[in-house]
Amino acid sequence: MAYRINKEDCICCGACEAVCPVSCISEVEDGKREINENACIDCGSCASVCPVSCILQV
């Protein structure tokens, strides 16, 4: 399994990036965040802190 950020719902707060233990989340266009699925360890930390629940397990 992996996690993916719905960029349409992302509010650019950066909370997910701040808690990622392997630093696999980075800022892309317009301040939105993106998860490097190859580096993600599927811990779920990002999804648990997202205030708008835009990080989904896929």
C-alpha cells in the first residue's frame, strides 16, 4: 500500500511534510505537497496529521 495526496484538497499547511520520518514529502507547484511513493514506508504519520484529510491510502 502507499499514500497519495489529493492536491485539489491540499491547503499547503506542510504538516505532513513536517512529520514524515523519511522525508519523502516535498513541496511542488503552488505550495502543494507530493509523496515520493518509492521512498514512503507506509507509516501513516502524514495522514494522521492532515487537517483536511487529503492524504489517502491507495
